[in-house]
Amino acid sequence: MIIGIDLGTTNSLAAYFTEEGPKIIPNRLGRHLTPSVVSVDEENQVYVGETARERGFLYPHMTASVFKRDMGSDKKYRLGGKEFTAQDLSSFVLRSLKEDAEVFLGETVEEAVISVPAYFDDKRRKATKRAGELAGLKVERIISEPTAAAIAYGLYEKQKNTKFLVFDLGGGTFDVSILELFENILEVRAVAGDNYLGGEDFTELLVQHYMEQMDLKLTELTQKTLGQIYSQAEACKLSYSGTATGVMSCRIGGEERSLKIPLKAYEKMCEPLLAKIRKPVQRSLSDAHVKLADIDEIVLVGGATRLPVVRDFIIRMFKKFPDTAMNPDEAVALGAAIQGAMKERQEAVREVILTDVCAFTLGTETAVRLKDGKTDEGHFCPIIERNTVIPASRTERFYTLYDDQERVRICVLQGESRYAKNNLLLGELDIEIPKNKAGEESVDVTYTYDINSILEVEVCVTSSGLRQRRIIKGRENDMTDREIEERMRELSYLKIHPREQEENKLLLLKGERLYEETVGDNRRRMEYEIQKFEMVLNTRDRGKIEEAAKHFAQVMEEVEEDDL
């Protein structure tokens, strides 16, 4: 039997398919949700779920949670004298779900469909698959959470063509996906999201507020006291579903210290997080070339969508009520179970063709020749742009930059930054080329990306026909998103330049943002306009800079209007 698993940041659960449809598999405590928490005792006994969470209050230094956010990274969690990666800890959760399923079903479970956030890159998806394999599961498929939710809601059974948006706000990640149904094809049009935004962040706001109001310093608190504050913050957050005033009460230094927090005050705290939610929604609509008015249905997924502050925000943003027919905690697991049944070709479920998109842009590093004859290296050239329907194959031609050039190196990159160094390096290829004048020799670079997140790169020298081919599966030492951000911050020491003047800096930053947010002709236009503006800045001519700044601002306004 193939089971479906929703491996969540805060809670995880499994489901299976029956003649009556998909059903949740209860854990050993008879509950549907298993907390994604792992604890290790002095004898190296591993605990998962409710037990581990309870141990966390007493032994916080031997307990780990919210580790899904670090999936695929090199971060280590030290528990019970041993170190574990997020992949290791996730495998413990998956093994617990597998064992509970075997007890409940009365048979061996060897295969599973596991869901991941739509915005997980290849490295995180592969780490999730490896975690399943460590748990003793053959992972039949990694399915995006919004796609699984769409299947669970039965949207693929609708008779008419439907465009819908899946709003997935879980404990630690946020995804928004635009999907379209026509006939028996469920097509993902666009995805966007934030791997570091979820319900836990809405809890963190209350923790910080309580500590500020009580004049508490993090360094002064024990792990147990801090755990108590987090527990009270979570309870306070959930209480807003039935009350206009939440209460946090913690024993600190032998004294009971309570704080009342009105819902209005909490809503004010949440405004920055809600603003972060809005951006991926806007990006997904822009990439899919869909307006809000074109969306037929809004599907809510993830426990954090239960929060009144989130629900109200969704209604205001979309100007319609979302579909709440299904438990948002269970939708993904149920959809994964249906996908497993499709894999087994069970007669009770109608086969649906699922298409997916490439969540991140794939490209290579190039150099740009400037008008003064100099070259500017380190630029990123997109080949397969984000939200391209996969499988996909694209070819770009590149020319030699120097006389008598003997080799061309192709750096395979994933990301959205205009600069190659800020994107994720997946691999490299070197190929020999005949000596010739600059620009007289060229190579065709073909990227082919399939639904299993495997990238084939082929380089062909156009004059000689020499070819090189490589399958890119990612490298273990790829930089994490946090490392990339840190790298960008390190550039702040560079010497003062006209581009660092406030007005020009703002324009360039806005230009970079628009480059990352757009695709196709608008992205190429932004690349050209940014380069042109940077060249004018290099002249240090105040008059030319002012004139160029006005033009650059006008172009960006046009691009923004075009993407609405």
C-alpha cells in the first residue's frame, strides 16, 4: 500500500485511500496530528510527537522542533550528545508515522507519497526524499503541497474550467499557487512563497511582546522558562478564535506575571507579517498573468489559516470568502493519499494529469561587453525561467569573449538575482573550443528539466559539433538562503560611489527587485535599463545622472503597470 504523508513544520500526518475515499491514519495516541518534534534521552532513546513535545518543556536542550526550515542545509542539532541534521530528524518523524500506519492498517507499509512546500528548491526536495528513505520508505513521488490540497478538495472533478488559488500557510512555510483545471489536466500556473514564514512567526510576535512588556532579557531566562512563555504565546494566539482579549500568564522567578493582549493590539503586531504574505501572492498572479478577478476559488491549507487575523486578511485581499469545506490541517495528507491511489491505478479514483512548474529560474553566468570595450563579468543569464511548465527544454547561444579563447566554462545556477554570485551553484561544465577571434566561436547551452527535479545540461560547440552532457542533481555543499543573504551583507564595506547616493541607491534596489519579480520581455528590459543606468553613474556627470534617473524611474513605473 502507498500512503500519503504531510511532513509539516509544526505537525505531520499520514493518510490512506479506501473505497469511501481518503482517510487520515490516527497515530498511536489516536490523534490525527503528530507534532514534528524529536527528543533524545540519556540512553539515546528517540521520542517523536506529543511525548517529545512534553519532554521539550523539561529538557529543551535535548529536544528539537521547527527543523523543517533547515531541510537540505548543513545545520546541526545537538541532542543527547549526538548531532543530527534536519534530514535526520525528519526521518524520525517519518518512521514514527510509518510504524503507526502499520499498526493501524495491519500490514507492512513500504511506499509513500510525501508532500513538500511548492517553493522548496531541488536541494530541499531531495533532502526530503532521503529522509523518507532513511525511515525505510520508498518515496514514490514528492508532490507539492498546493497540488495535493487541490486534489483533496476534489477540484479536479469539476466539470468546467476553473482557475483557483491555493493559500498554504503552515507552521513554518508559506506557499501560494495558481492552478488551472481543464478537462482532466490540473496545471500549476505559478508558485511563490517564503520558506521562513509561517504560524510560528505569529507566535513569536506574542513572545517578543510579552518579554518587552515584562522587561525580560533573553539571556536572563532559563530554557524551561522560555519554553513556558512560548507555550503561553501559542495558547494566546489560538484563543483569539473565541475571544477579543488574549492572556499570557507565566511564573517567572517564583512570581506569576500575567499580561492581557487585546486582539486589536495583536492585529497591529501582525501587520509586517501580513505584508510579507502579500508579496508572494502578487508575484504568483503576475507570473501566471492572472488578475485577482479571474480567480474562481480560494483554497485554504495549513493550520495557520485558522487564525482570525489571517482569515480576515485573506477576505480583504481577495474580496471573497475562501473555500473552508475541508480541514486545512488534513487537506495535504488526503491529497497525497489520493495521488498514491492514482499511482496504484485504483479504480475508485479517476486519473488526473498533473503538471508542475519550475519554482526557481535556472541559468548560467555570463559577461557583458560595455560600450567602452570593457567587460563586466558575473551576470546571470536565465535559460529556464521560474514558473515555466515542466518538463521543459530551452537553448541559449553564447559567444566567446576573448581572442584565441580555448575553453568555455558553464556555471549552472538556480535563483533570481541578476548577479551570478548571489544565486545557487548547482554544477559546472568545461568544454574546449577552437581558437578564433572574439565573438567568432559560440556554444549552444541546452537545459532540460523534468518533473522529478532532474536537470540535464548539454553544451555543443557550434563550429566543431563537440558536445558535453551532464545530469545535475545538486551538490551537498550548496549555499543556503541564509548564507546568500549573509554574503550580500558583506558587500556593505565597499567604497562610496555615486550609486550609493540615496536616490540612486533606491532606484537600483527597485530595479533589482523588479528584475527578480518579472520574467520574459520585462526581465530583459530591466536588465538592459539597469546596465544603462549603471554606465551613466560611472560617468559621475551630475546632469547626465539626473536625466538618466528620471528615465529609469519612468521605465520601472511602466514595468510595474504592465505586471498588474
